[in-house]
Amino acid sequence: MISYANGLVKRNIDVFFFVGKNKGPLKELLDPSIEKVTLNKKRILLASFRLSKVLKAKQIDVCISTLKNANLCLLVATKLFRAKAKCVIREASVPSKVNYQGRSLLVVKLAKYLFRYADACIAVSEYVAEDFANFYGLDSSTIFVIYNPAPVIGETKRPQHPFFTETVNSKLIVGIGRIVPVKNFSLLVEAFAEVRKSITSRLIILGQKNLQPAELEKVQQKIQEFGLSDFVDLAGFVDNPEDYVSHSDVLVLSSNFEGFPNVVLLALSCATPIVSTNCSGGLREIIDNGKYGKLTEVGESSEMAVGIIEQLENPMPRKKDLLERAAFFSEEAAIDQLLNLLGSVTQGTITLSTENQRS
């Protein structure tokens, strides 16, 4: 969403950026010329009335939201509280794969009723578009696929981390994502244990650790079980992941499912070899069914280990090919597609809405 906002500003579009809370590690990435509006609600679902007032006051023409709760917030603001802004909602995951329970199940039922009233929908991959339509009962003709833009990588620095600065001849493996069940980092640890039997290597996992303590404990126990405490580091969130990926030998995605894994785009942009589970979502679309990375079956640690070893010993494809693939997902292309969609909805001031700036 930050890339969308910044890209639209470059095209001389007036942009407002709505956030639930004015905090987060990525807030400084937003173009300073963009007016940021804080909704000041603990839960984004409670911000609909406030959002409607701002949409009316600023005479917003069209608003884009992402993530289920923010999408509902926008629809209530425009349809119930009668803000005149057209609404474009965006799905970034695979809704049918999420285990909804309790209150979240009620929210899903509300979404299945309200989402049909959106003026247009964005999906981050063809796979997500189909799932989005089927799960929420939407008209597939209202859903447009816009791939997330790949990051532009400038000069990178070797991280000041022991695994990168030590002198031993060791291969470096990196995984990125929140430590939550869907990312399945326990699988990555198991695979890494197999890799260690034949290749001197280290594993760094980047991403928030404090979201689900039970899952963090599970991953830590797996590390201890295989005696890998000296060779695996759960490094937490970093604001320079491109440095880690650029200077690693392989990036591994171990997820059970993904909508459109941005970390794989990051690896392409860094020309770093990729190993990934053949998870649902846009993964296969990014690496063209395995042309630009190794695919392994979801949940199969031995198969993942083999894929990692192959990429460490004989990386494929060439760095030049990885960079050319990254160029396919350029910001310019994404903004062109977004403007084409918005042009079919309305013309004028554009608002981007999201739950928080980590999205």
C-alpha cells in the first residue's frame, strides 16, 4: 500500500493515507508529501464513522482498502454512512485457507454480505482472484489482478551479524516472515537440520517474534531438539531485509499458503536463489511454475532439504535471469494497472486505506 501511495504521488495524484494507528516500522517509507490521517481506533472495524466523516470533508473520489477488516470499514463508511467515495477493496491472502473462529467467523459472514457492494476488487494473483470470488460469492468480472511491485534494490551492505561477519566458510540461508503457524518455520528448521549433515551452513529467520508466543516456543523447541542453537538465529524484525537477502546464498519460503509472497519478489530483486513450498496463492505465478526457483511439497522437510542443497551446490537460474524476472513486477507496471482500474471507476483524488503500515 505504501508502494501504491508513493507511486501514485509520482503520477501527480493527490493521495491521502489512512491508518488505524500512527506507528509501525515502515512509516518513514511513506512519501512525506502524502497527508497521513490517523483514525485513532484500537480496532479498524470501529473506525467507519470517523472514516466516513473524513471522506466527506476531504471530498475523496475513490478509496482503496486492503485486508478484510479494513475492507469492511470502508464499505460501512461508504454504504451505511453514505460517504460518496467509490470503494475498491483488495484481497492479499487466500481467504478459504484461513481458519476462522469465534468473532472472526462473524466478521466473515458480514464480509460475505457487504463485499458484493464494492465498486471494484483487487486480487494480488490469479489464484487469489479465483478464491476471492468463490469464498465471498463475488462476480469474478469485478475482480482485477494487480501483482505487488517488486522492490527496487540499491546498494546493499553485508549485515553486522555474526553469521555474516564470522570467517568460517559457511553457506547462509535466510527465511523471512512473522513467526506464526502459516509460515511453518518448524518445517524450515527440520529441513535445515538435514542440510547441516552435508553442508556447513547457518540459518537466519527474520520477522516479528512476539505475535504468537506458542508458535515461537514451538520453533525454539525444534531448534533445540536438533541441536541447532549455534547455527540458527531468530533475528526478529529488521528494517533492512534486502541486506540479508542480497548476501545470503538462498532464500527459503516454508509457508503452508500465501496470497502473494513479497519475500520471493525481494529474492528475485536481490538475485538470490529461491526454494519454496508449492504453497497456494501467487507463488507459482511469481516463479513461473518453478522456472525461477525450486518448488517442494508443502510440509515435506526432506524434499525441502534436497531443494536447498541443490540451490547451494548449483544455484539456478542465473542471477541475470532472476533480475529480469523481478523487472516483470515493476512498480511502473503496477501503478499503470491501478490507474487503469481507477479510471474505470472514477477520476480524481485517491485515498489509500489500510489497517496499519506494516501491511
